[in-house]
Amino acid sequence: MFMNWPVVAFCLALFSLHTPVVNDPAKAIVTGADQTEQYVPYLKGKRVAVLANPTTIIGKRHLVDSLLSRGINIVKAFGPEHGFRGNASNGAKVADEKDAATGIPVISLYGNKRKPSKADLDDVDVFIFDIQDVGCRFYTYINVLRDVMEACADNNKELLILDRPNPNGYLIDGPVLDMEYKSGIGQFPIPIAHGMTIAEFAQMINGEGWIPGKKKCRLRIVPVANYRHDLPYTLPVPPSPNLNTQESIILYPTLCLFEGTIISQGRGTHFPFTVLGAPAFKGQYDFSFTPVSIPGMSETPLHMNETCYGRDFRNYDLEKLKKMKRVQIEWMLELYQQYPDKARFFDRSVSKQIGRIEVLAGNGVFKEQVMAGKSAEEIRRTWEPGLSNYKKMRLKYVLYP
């Protein structure tokens, strides 16, 4: 049944791994989108807009294509980072277009504007949000969610969220963002891994007053059936071009921090976010890889056409990682200590591909702590009481155990 708000961005190929088969169908995880009986009748006769990308599926078919075949009047679609059909690279601006498959106009929310305008919504009765998230502060789809919620609140439109599991739902960790370092990859005072689904996060946005002016968006939610935050869930479609394996998704909360360093995370390979390395590690590590330009994934990766040496996590025990329930800052400390020219480790002048470690970590002290040789436990202690306070606040908005 629908759950209403209480009063109180790409690779189209399927993953090689899938959610484990559950012998009892009554206990299988069922996404909001797959529960068509819960919302298709509600959409009949309404003018519908959809925020979508390749993860927006019913079964193995795109939700837009499926709803059109069921007679739903979809008047337009909106696309986030990577585009509606997922053919744009990381960070690349996306233009408005007409969808070649359906003829529906597609309005980009990752080009000249970040939220739908009044004109965009004048002919819309219901706005559907159905995009797979991975549960990290620096993954931009939660920013899109807030922007869409603001537009719906401003124009008195209902937002229907078809919820999906968070593949990192087991993890709540990292420093809470110091809002002094608010940026495009950090918009909310939350830790690196927030432990919520999109629908839960939408309730938090409403409840914590994170829409400008503390406006409230009218929400209608189709929750995931048979889901718990600690259940394993392998995504049927990659959520973005550089998260193209289950390993990359589980490693992402830790490895994305290295975007603020001189260390490559494997962009420019076909296994991004599963390796770490740099040319300067030659002779220290046996494993190597060479980033190259890959259209649609990474055109100008860090250390392009240079052999990088470092660590390979593709065979790392992910179950062991999950049991630790931690962002593995130990890997950052190890590679910093091993790097021969430490003055260049966080130096953004080396390459335009190196981001600000302060906005990735969410504070101005993490970099200094690493450089000072602080231990992982010493660093983690400075995340309190913010992390514990966030965990308590989160409980007001969860839909699942």
C-alpha cells in the first residue's frame, strides 16, 4: 500500500551478479516500481512526469516504456547526471532532448538548470521519482531529490517515490558534513554513508526543513517489500557508468574519498572504484593498471596513459568489509604513508581531476589529520558526537528495520 509522508546518473548492460535467489517468493525483495498494482491504477487519467535513468526499471524494462504500454499518460521525462538513458559521462553537462525511443521530451536537470521550472510542471499532475541510489553523501542523486521536492512544493505537485533498496544500507559512517564545506557533492549535514533509501531520505528532507524556506513536499511512497537495511542487494543495472560492478558499489564509500588525492581510483579502466594506484608507487606494489580515455566513462582520467601501481580490491572479501561497518580510512592512511612525495598527495595543481579533499571528507580537519599521522581511531573519535546524533535523528524517518 502507499505510505504517505507523516505529519511529524552509464552502462545499460546488466550486472554479471544478481540478487541472490530467494526460494520463498513471499520473502523476496520487491522494489516499489515492481509493485505496479500499488500505483498504476492511481496514475490512470493523470498527466505524469518521471525523473528517470537506466536504473528506472520494471523487471528488465524501462519504467517509462512499461508505463506507456500500460496506457499511462507520460507527458515528459527529466534526466539527472549521466542523462535519461545514461549515455553521458561523469560530470558532463546534459542537454534537453527528445527521447528517440518514445518521442517524449526529456528535460535535463544536469545542464542549464538543476530543478524543474513552473513551466515544466504546469501540465503535470504527478511527478514520479524512481532512481537507484547508493547511499553516499557525495553521490548526487539525493541533491536531485531535494531539488525536485522543492519544485513540487513550490508548484503544489505530488511526488510519487517508487522506493529501491540501498545497496550500502548497512553502513552509517563517516564525519557529518560541516556545512562550511557545502558543495555540489555535499548538500546535507549527514555522514559519508547515510544508511537510508531514497524514500527515507525524502522524509528526512521534509522533516529536517532542508528545502529552502522549510517548505514541505507532498509525498506518496511505494515502499520496498520485504526489505531490511542489512539485507544484501545486488543491483540489476549499474547506477552510473563508473559504478559498474557490485564490488565498486560496496567499495565506493571509501574509495571515492581518494578523488581528493593524487591516487587513481581506476577511472579510465573498466573496473573503476575497485583499485587504487599511482605511478609513484612503482617498486612498492606489484599490481598495476593503466588509465586510458574511455568515452562515456572517463575521457580524461587522472594519470591517463601512465602505469599506476597500487592495490587491487576486486577479490576483497566484501562480507568481511560489511561486517566491519566502517569507511576504511586505514587505506587512506596507508597510501599516504607510502607515497614518496607527500607534499603532492593532496595537491590539486597536479591535475584538474583531483577534487577538494575537504568537501569529500566534509570537513577541514581530515586532511590535516592524515598529514599529521593520526591513527584511524583517533580520527574516528573526532566524528563524534555528530555521527551518533545523526543516527538518532535518522530513526525518525526510516521505513525499514
